[in-house]
Amino acid sequence: MAGIAVIGAGMGAMAAAARLAVAGHRVTVFERGATYGGALGRFERDGFAFDTGPGLLHLPAVYRDLFVKTGREPLERCVELTQVDPASRHVFPDGSSATLPNASRAGVLAALDEALGAGAGERWSALLVRAREAWDATRRPLLEEPLWPDWRVLGRDPYPAVRRRGLFGRGGGKGPTTATLAEVAHRELTDPRLVALLESHALAYGFDPRTAPASATVLPYMEQTFGSWYVTGGMRALADALYERCRARKVEFAFGAEVTGILEKDGRAAGVALADGRTADAEFVVAGVDPVRLSALCADREPWSDDDVRPGDRAPARLTVCLALRGARPADAVHRTVVHAADRTAELTGVFGDGPDLPTPCARPTVTVLRPDDPATRPDDDHEAVTLTATVAPHGPVDRLDREALERDAERLVASAEAAVPGLRKRALWRKVLPPTEGGPVPGPALAGQQGRFLRPGNRTRIPGLYAVGGWSHPGGGLAHAGMSGAIVAGLIVNGDDWHGSE
């Protein structure tokens, strides 16, 4: 039985902690903040409640496996999971819209044909058939296994429209073996509304479709295949359930405990140093922090070598607007509506930049509107809680704590969202704007292709006994991916660094 120090109480870190505790280890989680859950935050006021992080869960099997493996109570006894149906409504700049059913390929095909014209559904379906090939080729190395030592093979794009002979395009053929998501979208979908539908999935994860690999088609494939799920009471309830599972397995939590350094002894991690001057010895250290902070904690040497996947560029952030509305939620309201930007080029330039100039927010960004039919989110049935989110630049005007600038940016989101919620401004009692600096950057999931630029640093570091977990490490961001990172780290510690993943 080993003593293990976990830095941070995000979902990936707690997933690792629960699994390690069940394996018989003594686990202590050091969290510099006042609570747990990482991105799964919650804002409450006047009887209204809002999720301030992910609003839906995809790949629920990840957390079902976690709860089965760490206790007698399965996930559904700890939280109430409901499928969101329809999965989403998409409102396009030309005034057309499409409402897509949950986890139904045939239903989506029919809905797109009806909304966008004959043939639209078949083009979308054919693209997702090819996306399934990319999913099948990368599911194990990008979700279930530690990052391969020969990770560069994952730099080849598995999307079949650009693949050459062999796994990940190895061998044979001449010409380009990679393509961007935007190139695939324009070549295979043609209809600008379908292009917007595909690219919006990438943008929601903080990816620029102009540079993201074609393998990013797995993002809508995952959603359409495994469905969209909501946790009754708000997504924060999932964090509550995981925290309680950790406590039930004797994981100790120290809040307000900032780790300022990782101790080493005989060339391996040996514990952590805390801001109050204390130290905590440990045989293993699991770090659920971003790469910049992890490097700072390892003052004597870098956690990754030049041959490892290097931490990527700073990711975009998320701007969130919480709206308290008077009036009941209409019975036909859709849980999630995506209102697409009128000028996608201006939006992408505004988020990711184009040249040396700082990004400038576009007038009408792509906005996700969440309207859960959940009494726990509102004071009574004569009111409604609505959350607006948009992916924004990591710096520039939207990243300043200038209240006037934030309010202008929030107004852009509200203006776009009125296409989904008519009369939104008139119904508003108040709004709370959560700045991008509060929500933090948005780490996306790991993707194959583009020479490995969209991979995340491996969970094993070059410092023996030190492991990285959570959205900034393999297999990347997102609730499901964070849960898988916890499973991988626990597997490495329990089974040894030569462990290759679950069979």
C-alpha cells in the first residue's frame, strides 16, 4: 500500500483517486481552491442555478465503469441520468433550422433532409460513416491506453478520405496524407449549413477547424452514436457524486492547500511542498494541473523531454452568461440550441486570430443556448434558467476584467441567442457574466493527425513516480476524456509503467 498525493480536485484527478483508493492505496488530494470538481462549477442566486462548465455528458460509459469499479452502487443510483431528446437544434444564418434526435443515425438523416433539403442527410451520414473508421482506429490509443512511446504514428490522420495504405496512412501513395476539418467539410458536405454544423463541434472544444485534423469528425460521431445525457439537478451533481465516492473509499481531501513544489528523492517524486510551509511525503504524485503549472512545480527539471509530446499552445476560453428569466419554460423548448454565426470567417479570426493582430470579437458569435427542463435550476415553474456559452479568444478584449467590455461581449451572445429564445431580453430579470479568466482555457480532446500537434502530453512523465492527469494531459479535455485519464493513471500506478491498457 503506497501513499499517493494528488494535486487538484478536478474530475480526472478524483477519478484517479477513487480507483487508486479501491486498489488499497492511501490517497490525499490537495486542492488550492475551496471546492472540488474543476470545470464542473455551479452559480446560484435567487433560487436560480446554472452549470458554469460542461452542460452535457457524452460517453456516459466512462463514468458507469468508474462507479462500478469503485463501489457497489452504480452510477445511476448516485445520479439521475436522462437522455436529452432532441439532442440539439441548430439555427442557421439564413433562418433555416434543424432539430436533431438523440443517438439516431436514421433520425438525423431524415431530420436534415427535411430541414435542409434532399441529400443533406445522406451527405452528413456518409461523412460520419468515415468518421467511424477514424474512431475505430484511434479509440484504444486515444482513450483507453497510455500514450504510445512511438506517438508519432498518431500524427498521421486516420480519416479514410485522406488515408493511404496501412494504419494511420503509413506507406504507399504520394501526395498529401492530411487534411483539415474545414477542407473535409467543404469538400464532402458542400452545403454551408452542414459545414457550420460540423465545424461547430470543433469550435465547442476550442479547435480551429481551419487547422484541426480531419479526424476531428469523431467529435460529432461520438455525440450522435453515444448520445447526449443530462444529470438531473445539474451537471455539478456528477462532481458531487464522484467526491462522495472518493470519501466513501477513504480518500482524504485538503482544501485551501496550495502545492508549491514537487519533492524528489533518489531521482523520483517523493511528495509535495505546500504554501504554508508543510510537506507531505508520498511514493507517487498525481498532478491534475496544466503543463505550465506542472513545469513550475518541477523546478529542477522538466516533466517532459524533447522526445515527448510537448504541451500545445494556449487554448481558447469560454464566455458564459447566466440568465434568470421570468415566464415559464415552453413545453416545446429544446434543451440545447446552437445559433450559428452569420460570418464564420470573422468568428474564427476573432477567436484564433489571423496574422500578428490580436483577435477581435465578431458581432454575432456561435452561441450554445442551454434550457434544461429541471426544477432544480429555477425558483418555480413561472421562471426559467438559461445559460449561454461561446468560445472566445484567450487574450484581447474579451479576456480583460473590464466590466464594460465583458457586458458588451455578453450582449453579443444575448443578441445571437434571441434566435433561439424569442423575447429573451424582455424576459430577463438579471444576468451574470462569467469572464473567460474565471472559466479558464478550454482544453480539447486528443486527436490523431497533423503530425501530433493535437495530442496531449503523456500521463507518464520523465520523473519516475510523477504522473499527469486531467484535461491537459492524455487523452485531453472533456468530461469523458478526463475520466479516462484517471483510469489510465490508476492503471499505470497499480500495474507498473509497462502497462498497456485494459484488455
